[in-house]
Amino acid sequence: MHFTDAKGILTGGKGRFGMNIYRGCSHGCIYCDSRSRCYQFTHPFEDVEVKRNAPELLEQALRSKRQKAMIGTGSMSDPYMHCEEELGLTRKCLEIICRYGFGAAIQTKSDRILRDIDLLEEINRRAKCVVQMTLTTWDKHLCGIVEPNVCDTQRRVEVLEEMRKRGIPTVVWLTPILPFINDTAENVSAILKACEEVQVKGIICFDMGLTLREGDREYYYAALDRYFPGLKGKYISTYGNAYEVPSQSRAALMDLFRSFCRNHRILYRPEDCFEYLSCLPDRFEQMSFLNG
């Protein structure tokens, strides 16, 4: 972990902003796209860069904005990594978001978010708060290989249930699904069933597969050699150096996914999910869930 003074903290506009307090991650997920060289990391990915002046920058930015909006965090680096326990920068930023009446959309894999559930509830009462949880692998042993340094899927579902009890809406990212590893109907069905039980608002799944590019691909293949001997050769012979790496069961799995969401009135089209995440206040009460 090392510290830096950032020049700015918010990106985007037009009703929704993005914010990344940290760069890099300690969760060790074998598939992480944020490792890709296109993001131009100048330090080891696990040596998390901390934007120590993030709360001050956020307060300056929000103080000058008249139009309230949603502020998303977690798209590049999880805001509830191990260092957040010590530093508490995510909580400080959420306190500022709450004080200025903005909304928050937080993406994480970690149960550390429960520490701030009181604050999330207050943001949701004043504006809107959506908690997004990534779920990829139901089997506990396999989850420990694929996402080794963070709580397992069952624990994340427990987090979603706690959010439901507080009236905080949730969205699940069902991605990535790894060819020849967790791309089974059994795995996807178990996750979907859990999503329905905790009453998630939406599930984001662009396709059944993953993406690989320079930096990310090498790390992923090294993990395959370590945990799934021989599987790297199967990837290379099947996909070459393709950026998009779809499951060979993608059609059946996507049919399963879409049918389940339609039957249980869960948002599933990416554009609908992103509109919901961007919308302040919530305009979705009259929306038809059967489109698409």
C-alpha cells in the first residue's frame, strides 16, 4: 500500500459520476480485468495506491454542484478491500455523499460493507443507495480458488439479505463466467435462485464468458497452470488470443438467465440495470419488467 495526492476524484457527468478511491486490489481474483496493461498501472497491482485526499476532493466537488446525482464506486477497484478497515476512506466519502444529499451506487465483493450499513441506509432514505455485489461461483472450494482473498458467495448473499432487510436495493453482477470452470447450469442456477430469494432489483450479465487482454491474460493463464493443469492449452486452442472468451454453453446459459429474470421480474437487460443505477430519484416503479 502506498499513498498519493490525487488531482481529482469524480469522473463522468450527466446525472451520474464515478469515483475510485483506490487503485489496485488485494482480493486476488484470477480473472480481474483491471490488471490489463491498458490501465497503465505504474506499480504492482497488489500494492494498492491510496488517494488519501479523496474525501477532501469529494467535498470540494459536491459543494459546487447544484444538481444532485448518483455517485458510483467500485468499477475499477473494490472500495472495501483489506486496507479500508484501517483507513476508512470509503466511509468518509459516503458520509460526504450523505451530507450533500447525493445518491450512491457501490460495487463490491466484500462483507466489509456491512460496517457501513447504517450510513447506506441513511443515504437511501435521503436520496438513493444501491449496493452491487459480484457473484460468479457458487461452490465454496472453487470460489476460494477463483476469488481467493475475499468472502465466499454464500457470505455475499448474506450481505444482500441484510441490505434487503434495511430496504436498500441491490444489483448483482453475474460476471465473469469462466469457460470450462464455472460455466454450468448448476452454478448459474444456484446463483440465480439466491438472487431471487434476497429480492435483488437487477442482475447484470453481458454474456456467459470473460474477456482477456494483455496483462490480465498472463495472470489468468498462470492461475490456470497452478490450479487447473492442462486447461491453459485448451483455452489457447479454443480461443487463441481473442479478447472475448465466450463459454461454449453461452446460448443455453443466457436463455436460462433471461428466462429466470423474466419469470421473477428481475431487471436483466444491461441498459435497464444501468438506467436504474443512474436514476435519481427512482423512476422505475412503473416500468415493465417483461421488455426484451
